[in-house]
Amino acid sequence: MVLLFVLTALVGVTASGVIRQSTADPVLPAAAGEDLGDGTRLAQYEVVNGVKVFRLRAAPTSWEVSPGNVRQAFAYNGIVPGPVIRINEGDQVRFILQNDLPEPTALHWHGMDLPNDQDGVPGLTQPEIEPGQSFTYEWKAISTGTHWYHSHMHGDQEGKGLYGSLEVVPRLGDITAARDYRLIIGDGPLGFVFNGKSFPATVPLRARVGERVRIRLIGAGPEMIHPIHLHSGHFELVAQDGKRLPLPQQMDTLLVGVGQTYDIVWTPTRVGKWMIHCHIFSHAETHHGMAGLVSIFNVDPPAIGLPLPLQQGG
Amino acid sequence: MVLLFVLTALVGVTASGVIRQSTADPVLPAAAGEDLGDGTRLAQYEVVNGVKVFRLRAAPTSWEVSPGNVRQAFAYNGIVPGPVIRINEGDQVRFILQNDLPEPTALHWHGMDLPNDQDGVPGLTQPEIEPGQSFTYEWKAISTGTHWYHSHMHGDQEGKGLYGSLEVVPRLGDITAARDYRLIIGDGPLGFVFNGKSFPATVPLRARVGERVRIRLIGAGPEMIHPIHLHSGHFELVAQDGKRLPLPQQMDTLLVGVGQTYDIVWTPTRVGKWMIHCHIFSHAETHHGMAGLVSIFNVDPPAIGLPLPLQQGG
Amino acid sequence: MVLLFVLTALVGVTASGVIRQSTADPVLPAAAGEDLGDGTRLAQYEVVNGVKVFRLRAAPTSWEVSPGNVRQAFAYNGIVPGPVIRINEGDQVRFILQNDLPEPTALHWHGMDLPNDQDGVPGLTQPEIEPGQSFTYEWKAISTGTHWYHSHMHGDQEGKGLYGSLEVVPRLGDITAARDYRLIIGDGPLGFVFNGKSFPATVPLRARVGERVRIRLIGAGPEMIHPIHLHSGHFELVAQDGKRLPLPQQMDTLLVGVGQTYDIVWTPTRVGKWMIHCHIFSHAETHHGMAGLVSIFNVDPPAIGLPLPLQQGG
């Protein structure tokens, strides 16, 4: 039963729907699809004549960053980050963006190899999308791996919450993992947030000793570079901006700049509560304790039947 | 004819004079040599008894950063950045620096393996060069690749414009490219500038689909680290501080800190206008649109006769 | 005699006591063990039933950052940084931490693979250590290489000086070097400090032409990312966060973020005074000259009997 869980949690086989991780209490409104166990939700789509069609609505919203701390945000489909767009390499995809903001907008598909008029730079590759208007983007998914999408209209639209993860599953050779999490780092008008939330409101992450845990770190900024530190030994850096490293490298702290994505893989060796946080302390702590860019991994013992070579003595 | 252009534009064979790129309107005064198509100009020299002799004059100047935005700058030979010094590995080089600033100065050859008394640190390796005085540096070019030179006297001299690219062409094994651009990033008293200019005054860069485009990113600071993002897929990082990477790595956003140089190679796959910009939005955008650390690549169709495997369907 | 010196200076054979570098005037109080030639001192320990037992006392102190510039610091054993903890892979180690601060504290062993209840995060893995109380940490040294330890209680405890180098010597395959220095970078309430001191109070470092000089760069923050530049050509990056790079890489300027450690190896080719400094000029210079994050390498000629292939002509 537990083993079955581990197998079905393996990612990279198909683009959506197979990720069923044991999650903590979902805290997001049911404005999108499946809860991915990290405070994000999978984008839903319909297939029209072989094209995957996604609908995104940009609109103002009140967003509770942490208990009692409500900010005026801009959101895609009512959630910060916007829904996780996970597609397969080779997919033809269409995005119908409805602008219900009080100002113009445009959407950039960061890291994508696509036609210039789909690149989403207002005034350069397309006209601004005026309030009340919609705009349709369409392209073929060529650039595999972890990318992201965000407003390219005024830096503060991005800072207010108009961003999300854009994950293109390669046909061959994806990063294998038993868990697949993402942490999108924000430092704009919403404060210091992982996936739209400040500690203690960040969603606790779950893992088991011996599992390969994939974490997609995305620097959404819009302003700062963050050294992200994971307690408990080290992790392995396996991809940058969606591109596999020719030789993976091990470390415990990684600089994540605005616009960058990194895929890291961590194999916990010990049960317990392990922090992942920005190591700039004013981003992660106050005199009242931890705050902001902090999440906790709850690491449980290995599932029954797994070999236990990684559990070290005290 | 077009093919001939491509061939003659290949760099790395000799140190100067062979680069003839199709350029946009030159905007710099004719204070130095050939326009390199990116807002910089090649340094001129004369050969005296086998030594390449360059003359640099540091002086105050008024510098128009963008239309109507004139700042009080310090410049080598009247231009920001100073002239591009491109020499061959093994060259014996001499630099006669005339200080016409109202304050002392000294010049550091960043990244060069040279005698300590030519290193340009005032008070440590040489006396300060007083206003009205000159100082002669001489050394043999050993450290190949992309480096830079800058004032090492007070951080704000560098910030005011006293820096330039220092390119040592290796005898063997240079990075091959059809285009060779440099973007020197400044964030001091001149504001946020690429090659001394803020968008929209930055020089538009040209390329063709399928060409290998070399871009030398140089962090002149003097204060900040900039995540530089190129739209349209990805580029390849091939060298850091003039040293070839043992394994090149692909990405779309690169952190460039003060003092660092990176050589990246981009092969455009699509025609159009592709941005290259700092992804910290306050460095690249205001509520009135793009500004500061932004340049545009104008990518044209491939030259006749080139194979077209890279042009993707829409 | 000189050759003998070089041989005994080789590190990595045993964990302590063999490092005897020629040092400049020691400037630290004799509050800990051997002076390591860079302004740090080796931690002393006693062996109790096969366990190496270290005693650390956290207390306020007045700390002279540079001549006449005295700051109110927090220190382990009276010195900033705290004593260098150098142990062997496989050692069982115990740390008795006495809190003589006016506030609670806790100590994190950054980069260590250890039991969760020894991780030192107050409120998560242990209770806060109240003033006047002590707490004992004990774990087995598994994670080899350069790491560090620091207070995990309020970011400003770290900034006030509660950090030190934590070096686990691998049984096999350590980085070979004739010199072994560390530069811990601080940017908090003590100002911009290398090993607790601002230039000109930083300890001058010594080396000879042709020697392999290991420098352990540690970003103690607690706030900033520093591009560290070494004059004179280039160095080789060989490890990050204690982990050997699969392929070492050469550069002359390296970004060191809060929480990161890097091991670099430099082989000087020229005699003279070579700077190592943060290239953000406001961290390394004022209008009165160099200050803050600056140290000087005094490079002497090679020892008699060494081959001289590295000494280049002028």
C-alpha cells in the first residue's frame, strides 16, 4: 500500500494527474485543479482539436499572506502563485488571458523558445492588453524542464502575485523523483513569500527517509537574490533554467536570482523537522522568531520494505 | 556576398580590424577606433619597437545616458565605456595614462597575470597618479579571454565611467562566433547602463537566425549583482573571467556580480525583437515602460545559403 | 630548513596541530589555541572516552574591528570569529555551549548531516537556551570539507559575531595545499569584516610563489552577497559547501552568498602585495582609501630548491 503510493507518486510519465502526494491541510481555495502538496495547484485545461487550452484570468484579490496579514494582490485565477502549468514536450498549447485588472497587462513565458509575437513583451512584441480585454497566446512546447510565467507589464505586477510555475515534461530523460515540489520565491509587495505565503503560513512539506525529493526553486523577485539553505547535509543541483547540468553538483546553499529556476534533488537521511529557508536573516527571521522565507520539511521514516542504507547512527 | 560577410565577421583570427559587423546608427563620438556595433569602440594603438602602445586620457565629461538625461561622468578618451582594448596573447603592451581628472587616479588591469608594480592599486603597488600627471603601465598579455580595466581609485571613479573591456585573443582555441558583442553593466552615478547608455538609448544589437552570437557580459558595478535574462529560449555559458568552462552549461538568466565577466553564446532560432535585460525590474522598467538595463536584439532571417535546421514551426 | 617548513605546512594529514604557518603579528587574545595565520585560532578540545569535547562560551564582548573602532559584539570564547573547529571524518564530537549572553541562543552546525535534535533551531528542534544555561550537542562527523557554525537565534546574533569555521578533514582525498587560510565574511553590526577585522586591521596573509594556497571563503552575512576578487590572474574553485566540484573551474571573482562556503586554491606566480577584496566598492573603499573587506597577500619568492616554472617574465 505504501509502496504503491511511492510508485504512483513518481513523476515524469505523463504531464498531469498522476501526482498524488500525501498533503498537509490544503489552504488554497478550490480555484484551480489538484493540490500539489506545496501550496500550489495544478492548472486545468481542455483539449480542443488537439490543442491544450488553458484559461487564465488576471484580477485583483485580497490575499492572506500569513494569519491576519492580508495584502492587496494581483492573481491569476485567484491564487498566488498562479496555477502550475504542466505540459508535455511537443504539446501545442493555447492560453486565453482575460485582463480583469484595473490596468494593462501582458504575459511572458520565461525561458520558452517560441515565436516572437507570443513572447509577451508589451510595446515590443505585442500591444498592451487593456482592462476588460483578452489575449490569446499559442505555441508549441519545445523548451523542457522547469520554467515560469509572469506578467511583463511593470515590475510590480509580478511582485503583486502574477506569476506561476511552467513545467514542460520531457519525452525522455526527466529528473526522477518520488516527490515533486516547487518553491517560488517572492519579495515584492506581498512581503517575503514561498508560494505566496510567509512562515508560519507556508505549507509544511512531507518526505520520507531515502526518497528522492525534487524541489523546483524559482526566483520570482521582483527585486532580490536569495541564498536558499536546506538543513540536513546537502542536496544535489541537477538543472538550471530547465537545462540539465552536464555534471550535477552538491551543496547546501544556493543563490537564486530573479528570473532563475533551479531543480535540486534531496534525499533525506534522517527523520525530523528540517528547515529550508533564505539565509539572509532579515528575510527569514524577526526578533519574534522565524518569519517570511521559511518552510519546514517533515521527514518521516522510510516506507516499509525499502532498504535503509541511508539512516545513519546518531 | 552575404556569406562573405559572415566569414569575415568570424573573430579570433587576429586581434583587431577584422570585425566588421552591420551596425545600427553609431551614436558615439569619433573619439576612438572602429565601432563594434554595441555602442563601444575599439582602442587604437601604434607599434613602437614591437610594443603595442595605447594612450588613455582620463577626464571629466558630460555624458548623455539617454535622450535629455546628461550626467557628469569621468571617461577614458571621452567615451563610456572606455575604448575596447583587444590584443593578442603574447603581445607586449604599454599604456600611457594621462590624468586630466580633478583628483588622483590609478588603473587596474582586472584578471591579468602581470608584475605586481603594474597592478594599479594606489598606495599598495604604486603611488597615486596626481592630476596633470601621467603614468605608464607595461606588461605582457598572458591571461587570455574577456577581462576588463577600471579605475581602482575610489569606487565612484569606476561608477562614473572609468572602465572598459580588455580582450586577450588566445593564439589557439578562441570561442568561435559570427558576432562578438559586449555588454558592460553599470549601476553607479550614471544610473543603470549597458555600455554607458540606458534604454531606449542602448544600441540595438543585430543577429541572424542560426548564427553563433558571442556576448561578453561584464559587471562594472560598482555596487550590484544583476541577473541578466535573454528572451528566446536559452544561451550557453562558455567562459567565466576569461577562463573556458570545462563543460559549458545552458541557461536563460545569469547572475553577473561586480568584477565578473562571462562569455555566453546564443544561437537565435527565430526572427524578431528579443530582449536582453536585468530581471530586477527596478533596474529595467518604470511605470512608463522599459528603462535602464535593457537592450534589444533584432534577429533577421538566416543568410541565403545557410542551412535552416533551427527555424522552428510556430 | 625552508623545505622542511613547506612539508610540515601541508594540511589534511591529521586534524589539528600540524599547521604551523609563518604568521604575521598575532593580534588575537590568547583565548583559544593555535594562531592559524589569518586572524583565527584553532579550537582546543579534550578527549573523553573517545569523544572530542569542545567548550564554547557565548558572551558579550568589546571587539576592536579596526584601530579605535570598538563595537559591542557577541563572541564564542571571546573572539570573532569563534575558534576554528577542525575535526576528522568519523570523529564523535561533543560541544558544551554555555550561554552567558543577556538573551536566549542556540547553535546551528551548518551543512552537517546529523540527528535532527542536534540541528540547533530554537523552537523547532530544541528549546531556546536561556541566559545562564548550557546545552550539549553531540554528533558524529560525516559531512567532510569546509562548513561553519553559527547562532540560529535572531539574525543579529550571527551578525554580532557568533560564528566560526567548521572543518571536517576527510580520511581520503582532502584538498592538498601548502597553506590553509580562511576568510569569513561579515556584514552585520560589526561592519564589513574579514575574520572579524576591517582593513587595515585584517591580518596580512603570507605565501610563496609556486605554493598551492587554499582559501576557505565563508559567507557569514547576515545580509549580503559579496563578489570576492583576488588580484593576480586567477584561482581555481575546487569545492562548494564542503563538496568537491566534479570539475574545478578557474575565475578571478566569486560570488559568496550568506550561508555558502567555497574552497579556492591559488598558486601565486609573482612576488608582491596582492589584494583580495569584495568588489562592491562601498564594502572595500572610502574616499580615504581601502577599508572593510580587504586583505593583502604578501607573496615572497619561492623557497630554495623548488622548481620555478611559474615565475613569468615581466
